Amino acid sequence: MKKEFRPHPNDRHNLLCYLSSMLITFLGFYGFTYLVTWLTIEKTGDPKLLGNVMAMTMLPAIGLNLVAGRVLKYYSAKQMMFITDILTGILFIGAYYALNTVSWQITCLVIVAVLNKSIGVFYKLSNKTILPDLFAPVNIQIVNGYQTQIRQLAIVSATMLVTMALLWVTPATLILIMGIAFLVSAGLDWQFRTRSNLSSDSVVPVKLDRHRSWPTWSLLYAVLGYLVDATIAVAVPWLVVSKLHSHWPLSWFLTANATGILLAPLLLKQWSKQSLLTLTAFTGGCLLLM
């Protein structure tokens, strides 16, 4: 039976602001990541340099992921989303002026890409943890599904929009537009109505089982799964560019990749009666085939 979004105080307002903010942010994030890839190949024609750029972008994020959870102990998820969007907007606007004044454009883009990825670590964590404070418990699973679909839609749209936009505007101007969009996203973040601000009568208490924990092996498998996913997400685009020596095939690859992820929930609905172990084994088989 299909679950429907049930109206609760402020939930519809939060849903509009939350999904709009997330769409803008992810479009900007993935759009800029693709733009850096496109410019690196366009300016240098060196796929090895692109691999180094990807590595430099990922390395700071690995360390920051270990401390991001502790930072959220001192700032609310709403504050963190607002701050990260503001910082990214300022970063991109600053990058626009830098690209129009300096001669070392690729170095400038790499620095901005590293900072953007680092800020994104805190955004994505707060983006997930804010859900219980924005929506009634009965709606969290539904909103999380919307979130996943919007994220994948942003991946598909970002590559196509950036490719088309580069036909009319310069890369620096496109980055400026992204920076302004992030500031708009920050304004949407500020409009969130958190459930902690509602009266105690309108808040539905949620009982958490703090003694329940994942088995050690399940946690290990989940970590290894994320590691494989992250490796493929970096390795395959790099191989596409290094072998085909063009940014256009990369655009098609990323579009096909995101489209496949968008179709995954439809397949999962058909296989809803299958166990998690069966689905995981099927996924592993697909990776081996690829």
C-alpha cells in the first residue's frame, strides 16, 4: 500500500522549503563538480591531472567526516545548513572575481573545489539529521524518499544544465550564478520551522530504543559497501575521460548513471518481498559484471 504524506502543523511549509533548498544546493554542488572536471580537461587535456584533482578534492572530506558529527553537538542542523549554504555562496562569488583577475585558473578551481567538498560534508550530515526536527515521525520516511529522488534528479539535471549553459555563458559567470543560488538556498534554510519551537502539545514524542544496535558484521559490511560505492564513483568517471579524452562522454556517463539510480526505487517496489541479503547479493553481482 502506498504511503501518503499526512498533514501536520508546519510540515507542508517545511517540505516546500526543505526540498527547494536541497534541490538548489545539490544542483550547485554537482554542477560545480562537473564544471571543474569539464574545465580541467578543456584547459589541460590531461586526464592524469583530473585524477589528481579528484584525489585532492576527496582527501580533506575523509578527515572532516570524522569530526562533522561532533560539530553538530554545538550547532543545530538548521544552523549548520544555513551556515554551509552561506559559506558556499560567498566562496563561489569570490571564485567568480578570482577567475576574472588571476592567471592560474585551474589552481583556483582546485582550491574552490576542495573547500566546496569540505563544506559539503557538514551540509549533507545536517541535511539528514534535521528531518526529525522538521517533520512528524509518520512523514520522515516519505520525506527521506523525496530527498533521495531529488538528489538523483539534481545529478542528472546538473550535468545537462552546465553543458548547455556553457554554450552561452563563461564558466566564471556560471559559478557566480551558482553562488547567488546558494544564498537563496540559505534563505530557505532560515525559514524552517523546527518542531522544538512548537508547543509541547503539538509535538509527538518518539521513543528511541537506545539499547538496540547493529551487529558488528552488519556495520562492517555497510562501511565496506560505502567504500566500494565511493571508489567506483571516482574511478569510473576518471576512466571514461582518460580513455575517451573528452568531456562529452563524461556528461553522457553521469546522466546514464543518475538515470539508473532514479529507476532503482521502481525496481525495488517490484522486489519489495525480497530480503536485504538477496538484494545486496544482486547488487554485488551487478558490480562484478560492470
